[in-house]
Amino acid sequence: MKKVLVIAPAVYNGAELFQLLKVLRRYEVPFDVMSTREEIVSERSPIHEGSVRIKTGCISSLKDISEYQALFCVSGDVARLRSMEKDFHIQTIIQTAFESGLTMCAVCISVRMLCSILKDRKATCYESITQRNYLEDICGGKYVPISVCVDGNIITGENSLSTQQWAEISVKHILNINAETPFKEVVGNITIGKRRSRKELNIHIKNRDLTK
């Protein structure tokens, strides 16, 4: 089975990253986590006991994406995400991956990372006026106010609370598994995820070891 590439900012959103990796492990999908640095640190949040540092691969050394079947982006520090949006090497990887037919996945404000491939495509993103305007006015995409949206090989999640749904749908899409679940409806080729409350999602980050 081919691997998936997970791109995270140097200061990453732990809720998103660890939930995604938990789903990848559950379906036994191999992955590489890469960033602009070889060590990245989580944002501080109520679900962490302080910041979590992890070792990653440095994306500047990545030259060949033929070993990957999908690309995932997770959120984090806004300034670092904006820097990655303008990074020529990272954007070349994203464009090449898209043109090669890889499944392209992003959640919350990391949807901005896919800006170059969102023209005339339906997508969701963090539900702020700033992010919605960026998606529509800068990227040329079509904002859909839903939890998870699938338009062809582009799968986007609305916010951190959507991560579990987004990751499940994305992995099942990659593995060609029937992705019908209680929180999903399908309209044409657009996947619509129903919002779930914070209590229903019951987010707990327990496993922080990326090497297993």
C-alpha cells in the first residue's frame, strides 16, 4: 500500500494532527509527517498538558511524491501557515500531487494550503468571514457551509471538531471503502457531513508517539 503525506506547520494543531494519525493507524495506512522543520511543536490548548514536540521529516528534502497516494494538510499557527502558502517548494508539491491524481485533503484553516487547486471547486473551511472570503475571492473556490465536503479528489473539513469525520471520510475514499456513516449524506459527488457537537466528538488526545 502506498503511503500518505501529512503536511503540518512548525506549530501545529494537536487535536487535528493526532486524530488524523489515529484514523490512519486504525486503517493501517502508512504515513509520513513533514514540515518546514525537523521538530515541530503543538499549539497550547485545553486538551494538552502543555506543548507536545515531535520529530518529523523536513519537506524541503522531498523531491519525489510517487510513493504517496494522498496528501493531508492540518492547521496550526496562522503566520506559519501563511508562510507555507507562499513557499514555492511546498506549493509545487501540492500542484504536482493534484495533477498526479492524489487525493487532496485539508481541514480548518489549512484549506488555504490548497488554494492553487480550488478554482471552481466546492470546499468548506473554518467558518469565519475572513477564511470564507479567502476561499472564494482569492482561491476562486465555492464555499459550502458544511462539516465535510468532497468534490472529486478534494476533501475538506470545516474545523477542528470536524477532524474525526474528515479523516474517516478521507481514508475510506482512499481505500475505496463505502464511506456511508451516520454523519454523512451524499449529494451528487459532494459529500455533506452533518455537524456534531463538541460533547458528541469527545476529543481526547492520548497517543502522541508518531513512530508506532
